[in-house]
Amino acid sequence: MTESEIQLKAIAALTALRGGVAQDYVSDLLGEVIPTRFLVPDTDDAVEVGAAVLTQLTGPVSALVRGFILAFETVADAYDQTESGGPTEQILQALALAIASDTE
């Protein structure tokens, strides 16, 4: 799967969630970007095997995160241009404070 295809999966997942699609479907959609098979070195060294798997996961997960960030930036820019309320930075700060107060 290409980086663009993975980014499209992220955007599709967000669109589906906002549209009321079941979370199981969204989880399955996002799960499609994670490899199901890994090439690992023929060794007894657990660190080397773990590093090989991590290397193969990094690309798809990074592309997925980039897709989420791209989608957020696009929506935030559109919101900031059309809404008379506070800018997205203030909304994010309020969210961060709410999360921080819930964890204490």
C-alpha cells in the first residue's frame, strides 16, 4: 500500500466516524494499513527481530499519522477562515487542559 493510499484511509476513517459509521468498521479500515506479515532475520536475537518488525511498522504508521495531520490541518484552516469563534489553537488548548485535569 502506498503512502497516499494510507493517508486516504486516515481521511476515510475520520469521515466515517463523523458520519456515524460503526467504530468496528473504522478499526477494520485502519487495520488494513498495518502489515500482517513481517520479514524477520534468521536469528535468536530478540532485539534484532524486534527492530526488524518495528522498521516495517514505522512506514505505514507514519503515513497514517501524516494523513490524520493533513486532514486536521485542512479542517482547522477551513474552520479558522469561516468561524467567528476562537481559533483552533484555543480549542486545542482547552482540550489539552480538560485532558490534563482528568488525569490528575
